[in-house]
Amino acid sequence: MHGARRYDRPVAAEITPEHPNLPRRGALAAMFVVISLSGALGGLIGYSLVATTCPDTPTRAEQLLEQIRGFQVHVPSCALKELGAALVGTVVAAIGAATIAILVVRAQSEWRGHAPTPRVDT
């Protein structure tokens, strides 16, 4: 018996209706762009804050002290601090923007799903 068996019957695919409160694709795309942009700007702000406060050259006093024999100025690298600040700024800004974007999209979809009924004046 090489034919179709009783458990090989085609099953009708269930079509699930779309939920009425789902956000539209345009809103989702705008949300993605806004979250990405705010994350990038947050990273730039974090990097800039550390880059402006972290010394990468000796101070004037250290330059004067270099005149003394045997004194060596040690200026630490700021690269790791700048990277860490950029990452923290990116994550914090993206999470904040995502929270606001989700609340806005939920409010819009709920408002669209429960639109007020028009009044009939009699």
C-alpha cells in the first residue's frame, strides 16, 4: 500500500484574524528609527562627556615638573573610559526612547481600537 494513508489528509490552514490593536508598519518603522537615532545620540553624549573631562595631555604643572631630572609624567589613556561611556549612553538612551515609543504606540492603537462613536443630534 504505497498510496496516501489516512493520516496524510491535507489539513486546512487556520487563518488567524489580525488583532485590531496591532500598530501599523509605518509606526513600527518610525519607532525603530527613533530608538536607533536616540541610542546613537546618547552614545555620542556619553563619549563627549568623558572626552572633555579626561586629560589626554599633561597639565601645565606636570609640564613644568618634567624639567626636573627623574620626574616622568604619566598620562592615562582615556580610550577605555570613552568606550564605556559611549556604550552606557547608547543603552540608557535607547531604553528610554523605547519605553516612550512603546507607550505612544500602545496609546495610539488603543485609541484607534476604541474610537468614540459619533453623536447623533435629535
